[in-house]
Amino acid sequence: MKFDIILDMEKIPIIEEKKQVETPKTSDNVEAFVFVEENRDFFEHHAKGKIKIEPAPEGLNTFAFNLENNTIYINSMFYEKLGLSKEKTIFATLHEIEHFLEKIQMLAEDGGEKNFEKYLKNIENSKAFGLMDNCVADIRENKTVVTRTNQGMRELEEKMYKEDLFESLDLTLNTDKSGNAQTVPKHIQFCHAILREARVQNEQCTVSPEVREKLNEILKVKGLMDIMTNPQTPMSMRLKLQNKYIWPKVLELLEKDIEDKKNEESKNGEDQNKTSDSKDGKGDDSKDIKTQDKKEETKENGDKKEKPKKGDEKSSPKGSGEKKQTDPNKIFADEYEKAFKKVPNAVPTEEIKKAFKEYKEEKQKNNPDKIDQEYADKLGVEKKDLQKYRKLAEELEKIVNPETNVSIMEELKNLFSRIIAKRMREQFSPKYPVEEGDELVDPAQLVADVKSGNLQPKVWEDTEIKEKKGDQFGEVEITLVCDRSSSMTDSGGQKAVEQRKSAVLMMEVLKEFAEMCDEEKMNVDKPLEIKSEIYSFASDEEDRIPLKKMSKDLGETERINVLKKLNHLPGSTTDFNCLEAINIGLDDEAKKKIIGGELKKIVFVFTDGGSDEVARVKKVLQKLRKDGVVVIGVGLTSAGAPAKMTYAPNAEVVENITNLPIVLADLLKEHLKNV
């Protein structure tokens, strides 16, 4: 494989390319394209197919990523321009892939988007935080790269820190090309030392005593660094640990650095004043004025305890033009610029923000909650009611008949299919083979049989008519009467929960049945029409008004509104109101259809207690049953036992209320099987 030379570094010494000083003949983007194509298989294998690898597009001089489709854009020239060889650039690219995988994992967690947004604000608002985070994260990313490759990569990493990023072990000074040295702020020393000493373990850096003290405090927390930077530790957990144990120490050192900076500026100001006095040759009066100015300036800055807003600046008195900066990002701007060269950000914060913004916008477009809201608005219902209905419908799919081990929804659908199949029109059915028929279907067999003396071979196909007819019912009307008495909330309200499930069950299966009948009406000998209606009783005037009127239509808005109504349980057991309304709606034409076998009308009544007026119920039941209406009373729990007497002989009690949907499914199967 073409990467063997790169990966098998334990056997072959690394021969690095020299940095190209002259301007490349091809553009950076062409170089990036070539680099990616040469190493694509290796990078994709390392990422285990979790992300896509693409070269940086034209105009992108850094790395970047797309959180919508999990794509990382690679520009190898970012690292090569920092002086890294091709081999080291490969390592650095694997490092960036690990950074990206960490962020993807974090966004996939519960609350990940919120935590990621907070993280972005922290690295944007504080360069000190960003530096600390980058150093700690780099330990984790490099550990992961080495763990998933080999010792050769570990050696390459050490060379990179020793030769390219931290050539000097002295982290207290920054020395430029001219040999000028500047003191490095302590909080920057601390961050750099954590990284350098973690990844080049046999070398201790030179740092300020205060920094070494803080580093030792970290080491005293047994296992902290190992846990925080373990390849298996999620980014969210790493952030929690570093915010608790590392960040407070960075802040302490940062405050000390700000104090040191103020003292240094104050000292420089005094030295400047002395030099000015000496040059001007002023007398005592002039010296007194300058001394007074300095006192006023010191007093003004010392007395003002309020911290100005980020970026605010305070001018010194007497129009000197000097400004007192309060924002650490600006106070240490030059130092941070140099610090990040040792831990380069291949994906700038602005690119991360841009990717996150696009991710949120795309997610918002496809946000199920938003889609539900738009759909609910279209239906004219509340989003929460839509979601509750869907949730119940999903739960019904999981309810299994314990006797058959088949879901009750599937059983009912199978029943409906059989009912429709029985009603199919007359069909031509092939009858083969026969001695005489309409069509010769096996000429070769005919020749063979005749040669052998068989003059009546069975090689013809004939057709015969087979009739598939169902019963005479052309319409089925099913009514469900639900109990909205306050007692439905007793014992935790489980009766109400199961009643709602059962109502949704009936609405869903009857909707499905009606649709199946409509689809096949041109193919059946006698079309079947399924209609439904739903009532509820709660001892009010609405008892006689159906929640859903009798029709074959059972739209989503109707179904959702029925379920919503069944959540309101204010009344008592006035089941007679609904039954009387059903009886009044039974006109002469419907009665004739029932008698003539054209219409089957079934009523299911749920009740969890004795009726408020048993005599009225029995009276109307007698009328309905006389006219051929099938009425079944279903008592809910032992409290509904009186229903067995009131609705006799078609009545039963569901002691275990969680079985109510199964019982209703069985009743539907029983009373529809002969349709």
C-alpha cells in the first residue's frame, strides 16, 4: 500500500522533505487536492467512514468542516507553510480529523447543541480559554492518532514538538529572529507546558515558579490528565473537567499577568517621565507638575473599581494620548498571536461559527418540531395534540395479542384483507393440464406422447370461472361511546389512558378499512362501505352531539380532536344520552337496510361504573336491538362490573384495564368476521 512507507516508521527512518522556500508553481488548492487524493484512503480508513474527506475549495486557505453532511475540508498547505514536512502534515491532518470527530460526537449528545454553542462563545470571548482548550484537546487528539496508528507516528509527533513547535524548552521567553527576547505571560506558559510535557514526557520545560506550582497542583489530582485526555472521553466530559480543574488556574495566572502588565506600564511611565525631565532641563516647578500629573493618573485609574465594557479604553489625563486597556484579548494580543503559532488553529473560530450556524439553519429546516408545528397549523390543531395522537398510534403498533403473538393492528388489517378478498369479482382461473382445452401450452410434450402411443396427452390449458362472493352487507356502521365521567381519573387515571388508546385504535383501523374498501371497490362483486362515529358522555348537553359524525371519512383533524376531548373528564355516567341520540338517528331507511342484510350497525359502549339511569339505558337498548343494532357494553375494571347486567346479554368486563385495546380488537374481529 502506498502508505506503508509513512506508517511503518519503526523499520524505515523518516526522510523529511525540506521546506520549499520558493513560491510553488501550482496554487495552494491544487496542492491540497493532490495531497488529499494521495492520502484519501488512509484518512477515510482512520475516520472509519464517519466523515467525508474533501480538499479545500478555491479561496479556503485553512481547514474547515461542514456539520450538516460531516465533511472535513483539508488544505495541506496550511501546515506546510508553517514548515511541516509532508509526513508531519499527514499527522497534523489526522489530528484535525480527531478534532472534527469530537465535535460531531458532542453535537449528537442530548443537549449537545446548547453545550457546543456555549463552548464557541467561550473560545470567541477569551483567547486564554481558547489557548487552554486547544492545548488540552491537542493532547487528546494526538493520543488518539498514535493509539490508532503505530509507534512511528508517536516518534514523528515528538519530532514535531521538538523541531517545529517548541524548539526551546524555555517557555518563559519568546525570542524573535533578531535575538530580542520578551517575557511570556504566565498563563500562556502554563497552557504550553501542559501540552509540551504531556507529549514529550522525558523533558521538563522551564517555566516561572508560579506556573510550576500550578502544574504540580494538576499532577496531584490522580489520573486527571489521563481521564481528561483519554481517546474514549467525550468532548463534553473533557470540557467539564478542564473547566473545573484547569481553567481556574489559567484565570489565576491571567490575573497575575494583568497585574504584572500594569506594574510594568507604570514603571515604564515613571522612567519615561524621568528621561523627559532630564532632557528638558526643567526646574523644580516643572518636576512638580509632572509628579502631580502622574499622581492624578494613578489615582484616577486606582479609584475606578468598575470594569468597563469589553473593548472600552481609558485615556490618561493631560491629553497624553496613552490608553489603559482592560480587555485581556487586547492586552496580550501580540503574545496570543505568538502563542497560537505553537498550537496552530487549522480551523479558525470564524470557520467553526460559520459551520455551526449553517448546521443549525439546516437542522431548523428539517426540525421535526418545526415540521410538526407547520403541519398542525395546516390541520388547524395544536402541535402538542398532534404529537400526542401520533405517540399513541405508535404505541398501538407495539401491542401484541398474547394468544397469537401478532400485533392487534396487524390482525385487524389481515381480517379486513380477508373480508375484501371474499368479495372479489368472478375471476378466470387456469385449469392445467387437461386432455382438451383452448390453448396448446406444451407442444414438445404433445409430440413425445403421440410418438409413445399416448393419443390423449394432457398438454392443453382450459379456463374455468370461479366465483368469490361475500355476504350481502354493503355497509357497516360502527359507533364508539366513550366514558368522560370524573371517575375515569381514579387510581392514577389508567382507565382514561387505555380508553384513549382504544379510541385511537378504533379510529386508525376503521380509517384503514375504509381506505382499503375504497381502493378495491372497482374489483369487488359487492362494494363495502365503512362508516364510523364517536360519542362521549359527561352529563352535559354535548352528550347527544357526536364528537365525530357518522361518515366514511375519518380525517386526521377529526381524530386528533376526538383524542383531545377524551382528556377532559368532568362528568358522570350518563350513557343513556348517547344511546338515545343514536336511536333517534336511526331512520326508517337504515332499519330496512339492517333487516334486508344491507347494513350492519355495531355500537361499543365503554363505562367504568353503573349508569346514572339504568332503566333508561335498558329501554333504549331494547329499541336498538329490536331494530337489529348490535350493542356491546364494556365495563372498565371491576368498577365497571354493573355494565354486565345493564348491557346483557352483549357485555363483558375488562378487569385488567391495560388489556382494553386487545379486548376491543377481539370484539371488532368477532363482529366483522361475517361481513
